[in-house]
Amino acid sequence: MAKKKYARSWWRGIQVDNYMIFGLETAEKKAGFRFRYTQGGYNAGGVTASAGTHDGGGAVDIDVRGMSRATINKIVNSLRKSGWAAWYRPYIANLWIAHIHAIQLGNARASSGAKHQIREYKAGRNGLANYGPDTHWRPKKIKALKWNGGKTVAKGTTGMKVSQKKKSWPKAQKLKKNKWVTLKVDKTGITYSFPKNHGSAYGNIVIEGQVNNLSENGRIVVQAFKKHNKTKEISRYKKRDIPGNQSMVGADGRPYHRFELRWGRKLGNQNRGRVRVWTNESGITISHLTSYYEI
């Protein structure tokens, strides 16, 4: 049965519709890896700096902190090849983190602000209030991605397969102000043995969670370490610094902050790790923790 093009859902921590999922999975397939999303669509009034572009469908922000400019350009280019107007936004203090802002061409649920940015993209501008020039690579033909009826994008979308053996810890865990707390991700800790004959040299272990009750002036730092080691952080995407003014709005209308940690490891051995968290506020909890591996 064909999926409804604009049916809405929560997907990898952000609000989207089916057309957005199709467009993002297509872009990830071209890039060869998964993106880290911080904001989706249908988030009216969620982030003032977005100027209403995320009020409707077809809008996403992608976290690129810690990435090289070559990797950032690869993401922008893959989005543009997949029917998105996309721009890199460097870090600006007290305004936004380093991210890629993207608007989906042809999304009928896009807000008026988002549609204005599409016109700016087609006109060769940067989509900002200063009407500056677009400095990224531009495809010869700018067009929307043709809807495929909601079929799953071909296997290998992200260059990785997600393990079906997800581990979860549903209970909310309390944090302590100005103190490091080790999180429980599952009863045995974060331990994985990657399967044999998987055809990949490396894999990722991914930890996801939801931060609750963080104010605009609050701050959360989440780090991954080797098991029983207090100083050695693990590989890439090993640390997340989450400011309180970068919240998202949940299905219940309450603000929350999502984090994702991942680290790449050579496959063949068990991978053990631990996650610890620090905050500068009282009354903060972390819930909906899940962990899985990708190969």
C-alpha cells in the first residue's frame, strides 16, 4: 500500500512527513553516511532564529560540529542533488551552532518563509536576510525529487545497516548539578560483538537519548569513554555539548533536547564503553535512552 506523501511522524528525533524521509534518505545514500538532525519541520515557534522556516514541512537542520569542510560540502551537495535547497551556516555565538539548513523543493506543506528561501536558492542567493550570494556548488537543473509512493530507498541508503538488536533503558535518570553522572544504557553496559561476514571494516555504536527540563540558560555535556577508563574518549562524535536554547518541541508540546553519540570501531572484537553526563542545572533528567550498532 502506498504511503501518504504528507503523513507526519517522529523520525530519528525530528518531526517529518513521508516526503521528507524519502528526500533525506536519498541524500544520505548519495553521501554514504547518516546525518545528525537537530530540528525538523512542523515546529512552529520552536526556534526564533529559524524565522518561521521550520513552521511547516520540508525543513531540516543538520548538525555539522566537528566536521571538516570537505564533509560539510559533501552533505550540502548530496542534499542539493536530492531536491533540497541547502546551505552551510557557520557557528554564530548566541544565535546558532554550526549546521546545514535545508528546505525541500516541492514540499506542499512548507511554510511561507521556507518557500521564500526556495525562491532565493533558485535566484542564486544564500537564503539569509542579507540576500548574499550562494557560494556552494549548484546543480545544473534545480528540481524537486519525484515522489516514489513511499517505497523504502534501496538497501544501503546510508552505507550502513542498523542492528535490529536495539537496547533501551526507558526509565528517566536524574542528573546532578555540576557533577558527572554515568548513564545506564542497558543492564550490561554498552557492549556489542559485531557479526561475522558483514562486509565492512568498521562499524558505529550509537547512543541516543532525550534531555528534559533544561532551561534556555542550561547546558548539557555528554561524553563516551572506554569502559572503566575515565580519560580516554572514544573516536569520532564522542562528545556532545547541548545548549539550552537549542530545544525542540515534542509530540506532547513540551520542549526537549535530543543527543546522539557515535564512535567508529574496527570490527571483529567486542566494543565496550560508558557514557557520562554533566549539567549546570538542577532537576534535569535523561530518558528514552537507546543504543544500537551500524555496519
